[in-house]
Amino acid sequence: MRRILVGLMLAGSAMAALPLHAQQIGEVSTAFRFLGKNDRIVIEAYDDPKVTGVSCFVSRARTGGVSGTVGLAEDTADASIACRQVGDVLTFKGKLPKQEDVFSERQSILFKRLHIVRIVDPVRNTLVYLTYSDKLIDGSPKNGVTAVPVPRSNPIPIK
């Protein structure tokens, strides 16, 4: 019985360590490709893992064609973000660091990633979210920013 309990606890902690995944909620085609998927803009939803009641919606370009279909194409660094309070009440799962990567995903086979960063603005009691792409050698300054104000009656717990 004890081994089963320990096994369940280990499985639960492994599940908690899994990366956050986006839920694709829509896409539009931007260029026709004869082979493979079309070039498109996808819209994905990300729920903040440490702030229940906040979701971020990111639109970004996805390259199609054969290389895009098999995951070898490099997507552009263009992205837009809008985060909103989607729950009746915001609840925090512990104290939040002043700045934290809440999501990161590979955008090319080598070295390029999409990031969503949460920054706490304690003066305004606001959660600020930034999206950008980085690349090992040649990063991009293209970015998007959005903010979710939190009622003063619910102060953001900061580490």
C-alpha cells in the first residue's frame, strides 16, 4: 500500500513538472502552399499556472509547406498577446517572483523559442505579460505586451 502511495505521489509530481501547453483556439490561412500546410496565423490560449483566473491569448505566424509540416521551418518572430481575467476571482498559487517565464516553446529545430514572461508591477497591483522570441545568435526585438489589473483588495503576493 505504501509503495502505491509513493508511486502516485511521484507520478503527480512528474505531471506537475510537465511543460505548460497551449490550446489552439483558431487559425487563419495567409498563403496557399501546394505541398503541406498553408502558411497561417494561429491563436493559442495559455492559462497562467500560478494565477488561477488569468488566460493569455497569443497570435503568431506559422510557416507551412513541407518544411513547416514536418517541423523544420523557422517561424517568424512576430507575435501578439492579450491577457485577460477570465475567472470571477483571481487566486494566486503561492508568492510570485517579480519576473518569471511562464511559458516557453520551440519555434524552430535549432535555437529559437517563443517566451511569455509575467512581470509583477506592485505599485499598480498589476500583472504584466510580455511575449517575444529569442534566438541563440540573432534575437529579435519584436514583442507584444499586455496587462491584467488586479483589484487593490486582492494584493499580489510577491517573493
